[in-house]
Amino acid sequence: MSLNGTPERPSSIVPKQHSSVTTRIVNNLNPICQSTQQLTLKGKFAITHSQSKSISGKLLCVQIYSGTDADPGEKHYVFNLVLHWTETGKGRLSEKAYFKSGESVKHSHDAKTMIYKIKIHVDAHFGTPRAFVIQNQHKKKLFLQSASLETSNNRIIHFDCNSWIYPIKKTKYDRLFFSNRTPSALVELRKEELDRLRGNGMGERKEWDRIYDYDYYNDLGDPDKGQDHLRPVLGG
């Protein structure tokens, strides 16, 4: 109560509300301020191809997924400040790294194996890489034997690939490879990859399709000769 009898408004109400909003904004700005620190990831990719020359420039590129830190996703702003993010359920994704000239390690009359090295700069909160996508803009398929990623603390993550990488013009999507573990930040990517492998049960299978599908054949039966020559399909 003031001296003239007018009730005083508690002075702590406004500061508390202001402090709460300020704290939330400052906390959400911390990742932005801290993300200015850059780390370098190094990669080696062993690729076999039939070309006499190594792959040039931007015909082959990779991006790395974090397996420990989720992608913050869409930003939500209040007064031009980031208040919070809507997570995508996937790991953080690095920028693209394009292959340059490689080093020949094995050569035969019809194919050669090359080692390509890349460097990708990520922020300090990127986490541990556990997956990568590779895009082939070359005209022909390439065989990816293996890949290894080295973190800033000299940790090596190895990928046994042993898979054909077809041109993006044919497949319409990048190839995705995981390490031998699936942390929570990569579960959503695993589901998407499984959907691709299941296919939609329609259309003609192409050479580059990686669809695990089933069909039945019946070359034993001859129904034109009568009921005794029928061979019913077993299973579903």
C-alpha cells in the first residue's frame, strides 16, 4: 500500500515474466553462438570403375549424417529471434563434399580401383558420423567397396559397402549407407531406406532397383491338359 492509499503493484511480476522469456531466448541462441566453431571430418572412399581416367570434379559427391545429434529442423521465430526448432527425427546432415582426383591402388585390364579423399567442415555440435549418402552423376555405374570417416579426435568409423552406385538419373535418389549400428538419430533414415527396398509392387524391375520382392513361377503345371496336371501355388 502506498502512502496515498493506492495499492502497489508487486514489482517482481514484470521482471519474472521478462526474465523467463529472456532466458528461453538466450538458451536457444546458445547453439547458434557455439556453432561458429568448425571441425573437420576426413573421408576415404575406395571405388572401382572401368574408366581409364579418375572421376573429375562434381560427378560424385557425399554428405554425412550424424548419428548422435538430431537435426534441429525448422526454426520458429519470435521477434526475429529463434525461439525453438521442430526436429526432423533425422541426424544432422553436413554440406556436400565433391570428389576430385583419386589415387590408383589396383589396376587390371578392364577396371581400376581408386581411393578418393574428402574433407567436410561441420560445427562443433555435429556429433559422431554414422551414415552417409553418395550421389553418382557419372554416366556409368561405379562399385563402392568401402568408406571410412575420421573425426576430429582421430576416431575412425568404417563402412563395408560392396555395392553398385548407379547414376542419379536412373535411380532418382542418393544411395544411403549406415555403419553397423543404428542410433536414435538415424532411425527415421532407416525406415525410409526400408520403404525403398520394399518397393510398391508395380512396374518392371530395372537393373538398378534394390527391391526385395517375391514372385512365384509355375513351370511344372500344365492346366491345359486337365485338372490332374495342375500345380497349385504354395505359400502366399
